[in-house]
Amino acid sequence: MTPPTRSPGPSRPGTAVARPEAGRRPEERGGAGARPVTARSVIASILLPLDRPELPARSLVRCCDLFGIAEGTARVALSRMAARHELEHVDGAYRLTGPMLERQARQREGRDPQLRPWDGSWLVAVVVAERRGAGDRAALRRNLRHQRLAELREGVWVRPDNVDVAQAAPSGPPGMAAEVSAQRRAAEVSAQRRAAEVSAQRRAAEVSAQWRAAEVSAQWRAAEVSAQWRVAGHCTWFRAVPAEDLGAPDPGRLAQRLWDLDGWAARARSLIGDLDGTLPRLEAGEATSLAPCFAVAAAAMRHLTDDPLLPASLLPDRWPGEELRERYATYEHAYRRLLTAWIRSDVAGGDPGGVRRGRGQAGGAVAGGARRGHGEPGGADAGRDRRRGAGEGS
């Protein structure tokens, strides 16, 4: 399950370079499946666990600074995420929208699944559409996997009928997305015009850019809803029970065939060890642990999102799913508390836990230490951050 180790190489600005796994602490390697830390991944992971997924732009920029990501790079990432309709910019703050809200819903289901008693029946989705484009095929597979179905054979997807699965098209006609986007865009423009009157030329330039981003978002969302409507009619759904007396496999064996349950359990136990090993640093209030512990938390959250959520009777003995959820909940609470304190102290000019950002330290080692922007080391004060961000935007 662990991806092959890659040697350090050139990286994009604001992206941490992975180091070999050997000899690294759990918080440095982030558990199995660690990924490069980018401005987009930091912003998304900070907002996704929030009940109200919204923070001021400055707070998100400062969170990126923990990873050695320059202010200019962070702000460009915010703008691009808004243009892709992943974020919405309202009154100086950014909040999740569109596909990011769907991702948040999947993560919440992984953290707190709502399982029904299982009566032994399985949901079966049979692909019946004959002519489909590559985009529609990919969208259908992605949608079925997100709903935790597994492919029994080409065109046949199944899972135990113990969780809710959306089988119908999104509510409303395809044109509704464009109408909603237009209304939202009109409200945004109204707010932006008021802001432009207050903040002169710089603010006016931002409004112009947001106008363009809103237009792209409307087109993107309309295309997305249209694709979902096309996909919705591609399957016919059944409820079925494996006929063991006619040679069908035992449901437990069928589950083992469809999902790599032993592999999921092994990785979950490894992540539990990583969480337990790094939690004391968060509970002790070590602000320097925020960046490295981020990778551990993100790896655990991704793994919970991939839990197939099977009935207990189909799972191997000592299944670690619930244990991982409990440990992650404790870990995320400690992380959120320390991060909130760090943001508040940073705004007030303090420095909890002695966060150091001198040359070569970059606010803590994440995946071997992120390089700032175009190779610039970070400074300790917000003034240097503003000067640094002014020349870095890619």
C-alpha cells in the first residue's frame, strides 16, 4: 500500500519535497500515502473539517506560511480555487463551495458513518447506456466509487445495502445551475462594487479579476450539472441476495474479493501508531508541530474517506475502523485547538510555542522542509511576508 519512495528533486514554488521514508519520524512521513504539501492542499484541509468552512483570507495565507508557502503563492492558489468554483470569496473571507462541499460530505461520512442494519441484500448498479463518451464513463466510475460501490465486473457495481446511496439525478433541471450561479454572481458583484468604492485602484483590480472568475465558475458549474444528469441515466439499480445454493460466493469472501480489506486494516493500524506517536506534541501546545502533524492528520482523513463501510459480519476480525475514527477525532480536536491559538496569537503579534521561521526552518519540517516561494527563506514578521508576497505570484 505504500507508494515507492522518490528521490528529492526540483519542486514547484510552495510545494514540499518528499524525503526517503527511512529514518523519518511519523509526523515527517505523514504515514503511508503521504502527498506533497501544496497551497491548495493546505487551504482545503484547513477548511474541510470546519462545521462552517469559512476563514478570512489572511488566516488562510498565514496557515500556508506554516509550510513555507509564500504569501503570493497562497493568494494565487485562493484565486485559482475560486475560479474553479472550489471556493467562494465573500467579504474578505473564503468558504468552500461546489465540489469541495461534496468532498466535505464524503469526509464527514467517513468520520461519522450512518449505517443501517443489514438484511443480507446487496445494491447492484448495472450500466445500461450503450454509447458514452470518455468523460461520462469517468464521471460515472468516480461517482460510484465515491458512494463506496465496487466493480464486480465491467459495467456491474455492487455493495451491501447498509448505507444510503444516491441513485437519482440532482434535483432541478440542468439550467438551474446557471441560474443560481448568475444570482450568486450578481450578489458578489454588488458586494465587490461597495468594496471597490472603499479601497480604490487595488480593490477595483481585484473586482475585475473576480468578475472573470465568477463567469468561469458559472460555466464550470453548468457543465458539471449537465454531466451529472447524463450520468444519472446510465445505470439500472437492483437489490439482490447472493444465491449461495447456486454457487454464489459467501458474502464475506465476496467482500474480500471486491475490497482490499486486509490492506486497509494494515494501513489503518499504521496510521493509528502515527497519530498516537505525535499527539503529545499537539497536546503540549508545541506550535512547531502544526506543520508536520498536518501530514499525519491528512493521511488519516483520506484513509477514513476510503473506508468501504461494510456490515460488521463482512469485516475481518479486529477491524480497526472505529478505533481509527476515535483516534482521529481526538487528534483533530487537539490540532484545531492549537491552530486556532496560533492564528490568534499571530494576529496579535505573539508567537506561541516558539515558532521559528529563520533561514532553513520554514516554520517546521514538512516532508523534509518546504522551500519558500522561489527559494526565499521566510521572515518572522508580517511586514517581511507582505514584501515577499508582492513579488511572488506563481
